[in-house]
Amino acid sequence: MSFLADSLARVKPSATIAVTQKARDLKNAGRDIISLGAGEPDFDTPDNIKEAAIDAIRRGETKYPPVPGIVDLRQAISRKFQRENGLEYSPDQIIVGTGGKQVLYNAFVASLNPGDEVLIPAPYWVSYPAMVMLNGGEPVFVDTTLENGFKLMPADLEAAITPKTKWLLFNSPSNPSGAAYSADELKALADVLKRHPQVWVLTDDMYEHLLYTDEPFATLAQVEPALFGRTLTMNGVSKAYAMTGWRIGYAGGPDELIKAMTKIQSQQTSGTCTIAQWAAVEALNGPQHFIAERAAVFKERRDLVVSMLNQASGINCPVPEGAFYVYPSCAGLIGKTTPAGKRIETDEDFVTELLEAEGVAVVHGSAFGLGPNFRISYAAATEALEEACSRIQRFCNSLD
Ligand SMILES: Cc1ncc(COP(=O)(O)O)c(C=O)c1O
């Protein structure tokens, strides 16, 4: 009998962190490595945000915070939801957590009973199934297709719902596919959800500001107010404000759920770092112009990467509408052999051999539940992306 909890056996370590670590180890060993595995902006946190944190330290804002978050931050979040999403969450309906990741996790701690099903469109962010399983739930994957832009189809959603379905865990723009849903597409999904009142929606809007379509961002509770009372709208400052290390995420939702999550947090962390919270106040209340400027840079990088990958033989790379990932198919390379004599049977073989031969670290699609594909994070310097894509082209051409 193992000393460790049984639930742990169901959970895999994060593949994206594993790839990033492997790339780091190879680099330390002297190899020339370009690492495109990690999902974090290469930009720095803006200075006004850093200064707000320093001011908070100087003012002595260094004591335990209120468990759901400091009032100033919950007010700033309430205004953000109003201003950007047309959603009316009062500060009492908002919780701040240690990254969006903890907010999601605690929503499951607060709501899942053994056997409860959580619908997860695939490909999905690697942490979703693990979070559900660690809390006794059953992830139910709903596959999407490259032809449909990796978007959940209303009929597939309808077919996946059972009496045990508790949540739809929804992410747009998506990590890893970059798929971003229009308001009309969301409305079509909302129409299905309206017929199933037992299903709640956990919408992960983390990549809201990394959107490259003409249409503005939309979120489910906004396009269908009938869902507002059973939606947890999650977001954070990590991606939009280049604040991954500050660990601030938040959600707005129904009072009962927010109270339950606060109860959990009271026994778990007592709340999030006060200094990081004051930095997030400045992020949300301060100047916003750099977000669009940085998104424009990401869009240029996306176009470069998509175009170069589509010139690599055997790769099919659709144009994603948001986030900072591309999710090309490598189906055309399965069954081929490398010059070193290794046969590529899976997308995991593809990324392993690519790293070995050319020193480019990317993540295999099977880690995100849909392959044969791979994910490239283009949150990296343009020259590094150009060089990485040239190496991928060379690698693909070398396969026989
Ligand atoms: C889809 C998605 N949701 C949530 C998160 C978590 O964000 P945070 O860094 O705020 O915990 C990430 C981070 O990679 C993500 O990709």
C-alpha cells in the first residue's frame, strides 16, 4: 500500500512544466536550445505596477489580508467586469486567489462530490483534468476538430451532458489551440446550456486581452444573462499584464459559491499576498494602453509563426484567433523516420526528436488531449521564433 493518496495516481505532472525543465537542463548542459514550451509573456510587468507594490511595502501593507481579497482590489475587479464585460458583480461576489489556477481549483473543492462530471472541451489546458480528478470529479472530454477551429460544437455539448454533469469548463481564447469564440458562437452554446439547468459554467477568460479578431471579446454570462446565476467568471492579471510571478487571479460568481470558496481559502492560505494585490489594483485601475500595443506584437509573431510552419512539409497550422499559442497538426509526419533512424509514431515522438535534432522545445498535443498536434508558445522574441521555425522546417524536410 502506498503512503500517498490514491487520488494522486490519477494525476500526471504538468507536461508544459516538464518540457520547460528539460529544455532548461539541456541549455545548462551547453546545448543551443530554443524553448517555446512555457505559456508566459516575455514582456516585463509595467513599471507603474511595480511601483505600486513598492509603495504598498513602504506603507506597511504587510499584514494578513481579508480572506477573499483586499477591498480595493475587489472594487477594481468589480469595475473591470462592468467596464470590459458588462457584468455586474458586487465586491462581495468576487474572490481573489493565488493565481487563476487556485481560483479554479477552489471552485472544484467547493462544488464537486465524488462522481460529478465536468465537461472539458479538448484540446484543453493541462491542469483542468488534474484539478477535477484531485477533487473526486470525473473529467468528460468533448473533442473538437481542426476543421471547426478547435471549437466546441453545440450538438457535441448537448450530447455530452448527463444528469451527473455539474460544470462546463470553458476557455476562450483557448490554451492550447488559440480558438476564440464570437458572441454568436457563445450564444449557440448558451442555448444548449439553458435547457440543462443543473449544469454550471466555469469560464476561464485568462486570455481575454490577447484576441486578434475584429469582434470584441465576449464571455458567456454576458451574452446570455440567464446563465449569470450559475456562472463563475474567472480571470486574472498573469497574461494581460505580464504578471505571472505575482500570482493574482480572481473570479466573480454567485454569493453562495464565493462564500464557499472563501471558507476554503480561510483554512488554506488565509488569502493572497497583500503586496501582489496592491500591484493588481494598479494594473486594473492604471493605464491600459500597453495591453493593445503588446497584443499587436503578439499578432505579428502569430502571423510569422503560422506562415513559416505552413511552409514546413507535413505540418498543417491553422490561424488561431487569440492567446499566444499555435496548435499545428503533425499528422503528415506520423510514420516517417528521422536521419538517425527513429520512427515517428506519435506527436510525442515528434517533439522528442525535434528537441534532440534541432534543440527546439515544444509540447506534444496528446498532453492537451488532442493529437497528433503540438503547441508552440509564441510569447518569445521574434528572432528566436524565426530561428525555431527555420529549424522545424529543416527537421520536417529531413524526415523520410
Ligand atoms: C487557460 C489558463 N487558465 C489559467 C491559467 C492560470 O493562470 P495563473 O498564472 O493566473 O494561475 C493559465 C496559465 O497558464 C492558463 O493557460
